Amino acid sequence: MGPARGAGHWPGGRRRPHERDERPASHEHGSGTGRAGGLVKRLAAWLALWLTASTAAAGVNYPPVVPGRALTFPADEGSHPAFRIEWWYVTGWLTTENGAPLGFQVTFFRNRPDFVTDNPSRFTPRQLLFAHAALSDPALGRLLHDQRSAREGFGLAYARTGRVEVAIDDWSLTQEGTTYRATIPAQGFRLDLLLERTQPPLRQGRDGFSQKGPRERSASYYYSLPHLRVTGTVERDGRRLAVTGEAWFDHEWSSTLMDKEAVGWDWIGINLSDGGALMAFRMRTREGKAHWAGGTLRRPDGTVRTFGPHEVEFIPGRRWTSPRSGITYPVEWTVRAGSLTLRLKPLMDDQESDSRASTGTIYWEGAVEALAGDRGVGRGYLELTGYGKALNL
């Protein structure tokens, strides 16, 4: 799962004269100063306006998410532009050539605004795209993150159908067979990663129909690719380091995802050391209680166990308060899924992403180690949304 989630330059930091008036709405990083910073704020406000319209206006008849639809690969790995929201989400642990651990996140989001128009202009925002990237480095002690936003079009921002091929300018996530490539020249760091599939897709929920609340209409189509083998490089401060590691890839699309009673969610995707994989989540109320929950465990032998809402429990432990946002997050957890109980410890506490310049949210997304007792049994990612203010999805 993922939230329906530096200064305003185009590739190379320049604008080609003949394209002066033919650019997508935005390409902004997480910070800006002077005129660039003002541009970022104006573009963020414009995008927020369209996102608000997409949840409040009545115009587009989005296709529903219904049980029984068979997911097919690679066709369903690409974009589903008729649906309202969609994301491709990669998180993982890396080890540098010096043996240091790092966490990383690469996410692309697509949103179809809720308005009907016959305006033929190429500037009409029929699809909005967003991207987040982050690097967790315990040696630094805080998250490095960046973000981009654009309307689809002009060959600069797109989400293709038929396979994974999404991009905003020079940020991209692409697929060739069972291999995926992430190229992210972010502000303050660069990721060039090759991700190779080692296991078949894991269909979440009921064969890919993932219910997010008591009513079936709150659901997504959802599959994961656990245990991706990662190779590539991470560049920081002018130094390029070779890395290896393991990642988790989520892909979800939906037209109606959250019940109004839910304000956010807690989610984990854990690559277990024995070759198994666990996804678990809970939708959370304003009081911090579970509104709905679910999960899937794939055992090392490939058999799959799906958990109902009463079989998954998230128990918060130690908390951390962000010195920037003032938001308090539980960063240590005990998670129960059926008979499996895991204790989660973060790679570092400060893994908060401020994405207000793109998707308008602040959330905690971080690398965690999974323990059974005091024994490490896996690594993955924990996502905490809706702690500062309720999500509107």
C-alpha cells in the first residue's frame, strides 16, 4: 500500500526555447527558494485543487473494483488509466560495498481527476502523476527524500499500459520481462537500481481483490513482488557506491479505497529470511483503533495463507516525534498475523517523508527489521499514514 502520494527545473536545469509554453504543469522538488520556491507553491496548490476536485466533484464514472477479476501478467503490471488512483511502490534494504545498510523507496502515483471535458487541449490534465524517492542512511540519521509532480503528456510524464513503464522527466521505473529498472536522479542522491524477480507475483486478498473496509466497494486490485534481487549504485556527495540487496514491489489500483471512518493505515511488507513473505495492514480510525485489517503470508514452499480482519493485529510500541512536523509516530511495533508474531525495529527513527509539495501528505515510511523474540527473521518496510491529518482517498 502507499499514500495516494530540488527546485522546479526541467532536465538539465534548462528549458528549450521552442518548448516554453508546452510543458506539463510541474516538475518540482521538495524545496525551493525565491521565484522557484513560489512556482513550487503555486503548482502544489494547483495540484491540490485538482486532487480535491477528484474526491468531491461528480463527473467521471470510474470503473469499480470487484471480486473475481483475474489479474494477468505482464498486462496488469502497466497502467489502468480508467481507474481513479494507482501506484507502483518499491521499497528495500541495500548493503553498500563498505558493508553499510541503507533503505530506499521509489514510488510513482497516478491520479485521474474527476471531471468531464471535451477540451482537446494537450494541457488538459486528464492524468496527474507524482513520484517520491527516499534514502534511509543511519550514518546520516535522517531521511533524504525528493518528489516530483506533473500532468501526463508531452512525452515527459507518462504511465504506459501493458507493462511497468512510468516516468516523470528523467525519473523512471521500467520493466523488461521479469526485470525492473529504477533510475532516480534525486536532489541530494541518485539511485540506479536493477530489480530482478525471484518469485511469482503474490496476489493480495482474494486472488488480487484486496478489501480495505467492511463494504466491498472499499477495495483495490493489489499484487506484490517480494524478494526482488537488487544490484546497482547509490550516489551521494559525489561518491558512487555499488550496492546489493533485496526489495518489495507493490502495485495497486482502485476507484474507491478508504471508508470515511478511516483516517489512514499502518502497513508492512516483510521479506522473511526463510524465503517467505508477509504483507499485513490495518485501516485506522481517529481513535487509533482498527477499522479493518488484512494480510497475506506466502510460506517458503509457496503455499499462501490469507488473513481476515480479526486475524491481524498491530500493537504500537516506542514512539518518536518529528522535530520538523511535530507529528508523533509509533516506530516500533508488534504485529500478529494468525499464529505468526513479529516485532519490528526501525533502521533509524527519522524516516518521515514530507510530500506536501506533491501529494499533500506527511507520512512515515521506513526500513524495519523483523524479529521473532530476539532473533532477526526478516527485513522490510513499515508505512504509517494519517498521523498528522486524515488522508483523503
